[in-house]
Amino acid sequence: MRPKIYLFGDSITEESFGDGGWGASLANHFSRTGDVVLRGYSGYNTRWALKVKEKVFSPPEREDAPLAVTVFFGANDACLPDRYGGFQHVPLDEYKHNLLAIVDFLKNRWPSTCIILITPPPIDEDARLQHPYVDNPSGLPERTNEAAGSYAKQCLAVAEECGVSAIDLWTKMQQFPGWQKAYLRDGLHLTQSGNKVVFEEVIKQLREEEIILETLPVDLPLLEEIDPKDPLKSFKN
Amino acid sequence: MRPKIYLFGDSITEESFGDGGWGASLANHFSRTGDVVLRGYSGYNTRWALKVKEKVFSPPEREDAPLAVTVFFGANDACLPDRYGGFQHVPLDEYKHNLLAIVDFLKNRWPSTCIILITPPPIDEDARLQHPYVDNPSGLPERTNEAAGSYAKQCLAVAEECGVSAIDLWTKMQQFPGWQKAYLRDGLHLTQSGNKVVFEEVIKQLREEEIILETLPVDLPLLEEIDPKDPLKSFKN
């Protein structure tokens, strides 16, 4: 059976199968070699993710180790505690411990699986004020780019500590002039171009872990392998 | 665990996770309630599909019955036997029997699963001449709309005979003026608008079978169900 790639994260993962989404692009890329499984939970932080981890993944006795798992949390943890998103806030120290615990859980369950941590994206505070989730008379954004940056840094520290891959999306995106509107549609969630960045970074990390389309086994004959003079020969096994 | 929706078919299924693809749109629609599993095999006809069916789906002892399976073959069966796609051609009678056998296989394995047959789309012969897969000096298209229509009719007959759902894509698409360019990008494969038609028709058929987003169980708390004053209450079970 085809191996799986799990995408575990918050709304930026949940909506990754929208038009041009990074999850759909991964599924398209691996269309004959792997199943991309969506496990995105809008609004979730690492505290909540930790509570549900056993329900997110199939029991180990029911399936083989997945090829890879992306773990993409922090955008909600980084909500400021005294703003309207405060109920989603998780202190920086706890974020680090929660993320360590998630990686630990995955490594214990599937020692050979490639784990890729993805930092939260940068935040465009102006756009957050223009697109608040609830009435926000304070005139202050519920997330700041600086806070997101602190969580991104901790995410990278966890990856380093655990010896797993990481994508520093917070830094990567800000290297592009006009990233605020180019990559983010509401100051937080991704545009199609932003989705493309994530897709390409995930593919790059997978490649570094030697999870490469060209070398993954294809479970059934490809059209170009089928002999037009005797097509059924390819299906004899 | 989340129930699955399998998409079993040829290239129109295989590429359904591209930008705006009908498979990705289904995965997005059911993002918190079901896993959409891609089982598209470019170039395949029902003869080849029948040979591989046991490898396409997980063994029954390893997973619960899926919610639904779409079966979307015929575009390759309908290649004309004396043109360059002749090695993919399957005679109309055999197409019918193969499709019956596929439905039989699925019904035996999972009696409660919703099966949706999808007819081949219409063919824009001019575009097929402009976008041949191989050098085609004959000046004749390898597929015709008339042939695709005969296979579509047999597909509907199989659905009727087996008492399963069907989507008459061949007829549906041709009701729209300018369907040739609006829905098909090379006379055969779907544009984003064509993908939208398939997505909407699949959702409609699922709804008729009472597979509806709003009534499917959600496996983990939705953000709007979480009490901002006591978020962890939602995660107590």
C-alpha cells in the first residue's frame, strides 16, 4: 500500500487543499506514490494539539509508519494574551515543551518517519486590523510579527534539539519584498503565492531526507511503462 | 477514525488535485470529516482497472468501509481502435462488463458504501487534433465525441442495472454553450471550470445519498464549539 504523508497543524494546514493550496499541491506531486492526509484543525494551538494527538493519527497497529509528518503550529500560540485571541495564546515556554512532546510522540510511534516542523508565518499587523475575526475596537492587532518571530525561533530550537527537519517560514517569507500582501491574504493565512512557498519548502526538506518523487516506488504500472503492443503484460503479476 | 472517499479513475482523476481540481475541492470540503483518497491512473481503461482493483484499495481487514467511491472510467476505453490510442481501446460491450465487475467488486467488499459512476466527459475533436499525445499525421482525432457518448450511455446503464448513483458528465457538460473550451483544456482533460462541474455534481450525488458535510461527525472540536473561557473543557474526553 502507498505510504502516507500527514499534514498536522492549524488552519493554515486545514485550508491547504483550497485552490493552489500547499497540501493539494503535495497530493498532486505524489499522486502515484503517496497519500497526503489532511489533519488541520482551525484555531488549534500546541496545547490543544497535544490533547488530541492520539485521535489525529491512525492507531499504529492499523497502519505502517508514514513517510513524513509536517507539524505546523505556533500561529495561534502566538496570539497575544491580552487581546481578543487570548484564549488561544500559549506561553512561549509551554509552546516549546508542547512541541517537544508532539515530536516525542511521533518519534516514539514511528522512529523512521521524517518529521518536519514548520514555523508560523510572519504577521502583517495592518492586515490583521483590517480582517479581525471578531469586533476589535481596541485598534490593536491580536497577533504581532514580533511575537510570531519568537515562536518561530523556539520552533527551530525544538527541531535542532530533536534532530528533525524544520522550515523557517517566518524568515523565508520576509526575505521577499512585499511579502505582506504577496504571501498573506489577511495578514496571517496564505495567498496562492504563499502556499507555493510552503509547498516548495516542504518538497525541498523531503528531498533532503531522501523522500523524492523519482525514487519512491510506484504501486501500479505507469502509462509510459505499458507496451502498446501488449498492454496486459504489465498487469501479469 | 475518519471515513474515506476514494476517487478511482484515469488521468481525469489522477490530476484532480491540481489547481482548482475536483479532488482537492472535495478534500477541502470534507476537511474535518473525511479523507479523500486519490486513486487515479493516467491512461487506464476498465480492462486495466479490473486487473489492479485489489491493489487499489486497502485490504478490508485493515480498514472500515469507505463512505463513497467514485468510479470514473471510459475516456480511454472510448479511444478509437484504429487510431493512435487504439491500445487503450476497450470494446463497448467489454466496457460494460468490466464496469459491472468493478461495481460488483466494490459492492461485495463494502455493501454499505455509496458508489458513484461518472461517465466520460464529452470530447472536443478539434482540440484533440491540436493536442495529440503522439505525432498524428492522419488528420483524424484518436477520440470522438460520438464514441465517448456511447460509453457514457453504457456507464449510465450499468448504474441503473446495479442501483448505484451516476453522473452523466457527457450530457451535463454539453448543456453549456462553449463547453469545448470552457470545460476542456485539450479536448479531453478538464479546465478549472470543468473541474468545478465535477466537484459540484459529486457533492450533489453524495447529498442525495445523505453524505452531507453538515451531518457527518466531526472527529475533534471545532473552534466555534470551544468555550473561550475554558477551552480545555472541550478536550476532556
